[in-house]
Amino acid sequence: MLEYIKGIATEITPTYAVIEANSIGYLINISIATFEEIQRSAGELKVLLHEVIREDAHVLYGFVRPEEREMFRLLIGVSGVGPGTAILILSSIPVVDLQAVIVSGDHSRLKNVKGIGVKTAQRIIVDLKDKIKPTDATLSLQPDASSTYSEVYEESLAALTALGFVRQQSQKVLKRIFDADPAIKVEVAIKKALSMM
């Protein structure tokens, strides 16, 4: 079983990367989160691997962060969730948010991922709830009953991370802001967050 690869990204797309190591190019399937990490890195990088061996192919899945690979492995352990679906889930919901969704038992967010039905979403939560330990980060991201809150929160978080702020720090600051004013607008939330960073 391959554990990781160290090399240069010669090709990078939102769904796969080609990493060259020792004059061999390895095509590795990736999530959007890993795509963003690889884009930010310069020069040689280390990509953690998960190898899936099928009758017709050997397929590699790559992750820059160990927690993402761990979540991928948990997801593919759920009946009805294959590697492609697991990557799609991780591309749609960041790992910390996904942990919060599972810990809180909120299957509606999982159900919004393309190709995930109610039964699969519920199965993921039932199978993985006991395998994920709640942390400060997951508890601070308990989904809110209001979808507007979620949308505004997600937009604000995306803007802050695009500005270069650390995701976890941004989440904590936004949690305080949205707890104080759930009806806050995106622009106001971002301005407040910037003053609190």
C-alpha cells in the first residue's frame, strides 16, 4: 500500500493532480480542499495517498492534510459510499464542518451533496457518529436551524479564508459574531470579523 508521494505538481485541476516523482507522473484524484492546498504550495510537496485496487485499475486518492485522509477512509467504510462519493462529500463540506454535521446528527447538509440521498446521509451519521470525537472546532460549528444563517456564515467564512485568514480562527470569530446577531449581513459580518482578528 502506498503511503505518500513527494514531488512536483506538473498538472493541477479541481478533481485531480499529476505529481512527478523520480521522472514518473502519478495521476491522483483530489478534493477541492486539497486542490486549494496544492495551489498554494510552491516547489516539492508531500501528498498522503489512499490506493484503491480494482480489477480494471489502480486508483490513487491524495490529501495534503492527514485529517482529510482519515475522514475519507471513514466515509468509504460506510456501506454505499464509494471513493468518488467520499471525495465529492469532502469537496462540498470541509472536514471540520463535516465532523460537526456528523456529531450533531444533521443529515440535511449531507443530503445537499449531489448524489447523496436521505438514507445514505442518515447511514453516514449513524455509522460515524461514535467514531468522531467532538472538539472545540466541531462543537462551535453546530448547524443552525436557519438556512439564511448558514448561507451568510458560509459566505463570510469563504471571504475571510480568501483574504488569507486561518479557517479555524475565522470560524471561532464568526461564531461569536453570529451568536450575537444571527440576522447580520455578510458585509457587516466580514467587517466585524476583520476588526476582531
